Amino acid sequence: MAGKKLTCLDCAQVNRVPEERLSEAKCGTCGAKLVSQKAVEIDFATLQKAARNDELPLVVDFWAPWCGPCKMMGPEFSKAADVLAGKARLVK
């Protein structure tokens, strides 16, 4: 079966999506959008599962809410998520 495996960043269910439908793909379990134009905050367990299973690059920003440089980088990371939508997923 052709397509890419993507872990839903909301419910952690692994989905297989045809490459031509990546931009509109939704999770078969919870209905959440699988490819976002924003950086998505996820928990460590979901990150581990996505890192093991996903066939689309996953770019991770490890940040802290009290960190000044992290706050400055946040908007640029979100812009990158928009530019890379469908080519990579950006998560925090």
C-alpha cells in the first residue's frame, strides 16, 4: 500500500496517508488534521511514537516558557511550520 505513515499528534494513532492527500489528511480515529501549518505542542510519549513510525520528517523544538531565546525563536519556528507543511512536521 502506497502512502506515508503519520502519527496523529492528538491521539497518537498511526495513520497511512496517500502522498497526494497529505495536506488534507485527517486521523482515522479522532479526525484531527495530520499535517498542520503550525508548530504543534506534543507530549513525550507521542514524540517517541512519531519518531519511531513517521515517514515524514519531524522537526522538534525543545523549549521552555521562561527562556528568552526560546520566546524569540517561537514565531520563526511557527513560520517554518507553515513553509514546510507537507514536507515536514514541526513540533514542540
